[in-house]
Amino acid sequence: MNYLEKPLIDHRIYTIKLRKMGEFLEVFDRLAMPLLLQTLGHPVGFYTSLVGPQNQFVHLWGYDDLADYERRCKARDAHPDFPAYLSASEHLITAQETRLIRAVEMPSLRGHGLKL
């Protein structure tokens, strides 16, 4: 996927309790991922912090526009399996940040191996 294909990105950061990242990742993969794939589609990516604030899990999901974001988030929130994930993960998460960021076209990148 090129970076302009989904111009709106949900950039979400969860801070996980100390020494609980493995447990969180297992719960997220087992309980959240099946319903997120059904409701949000395929993610842009998943990351954990290496330098800077520690114990952070970052996930990115791409959307066509704000209406697409709102529609898919409503579907996620209404999914019958979503409460089970929330319940299983609530003791593992100490903070959450959600940002919506927009792609910016950089014409100077054309011809440098990045698909626009």
C-alpha cells in the first residue's frame, strides 16, 4: 500500500503495564484482531517502542476519510465480541492516545521508489 492510498490514519498508542507487554499482545491478537479485521479491515502496521517512552504498543489503521473512520469504528464498537476484549485487556493498559493524521503528498518523492 502506498502512503496516499489511505489518506487518513488512526495512530493509536497504548501504554502497557510494566512487564505485561507479552500478555497484552496475546490478548490483543486472540480477542481483538479477529473482530478488528472484520470491522476495520487490514491494519497499516503494529509497533512497540524501542527508544523513548517504554511499554508502548502502536497500531495504525488507514481510512479513506472521516466518514469511513466513523463508520468502521461504529462497527467495531457494536461488534458482539468487543466487550470481551475490553474486559480482558483493561487491567493491562495504563494509558491510550488516539490521533487522526492525514497524508501529505510530497512531489519530490516521485521517482525515488515511493509509490504515490
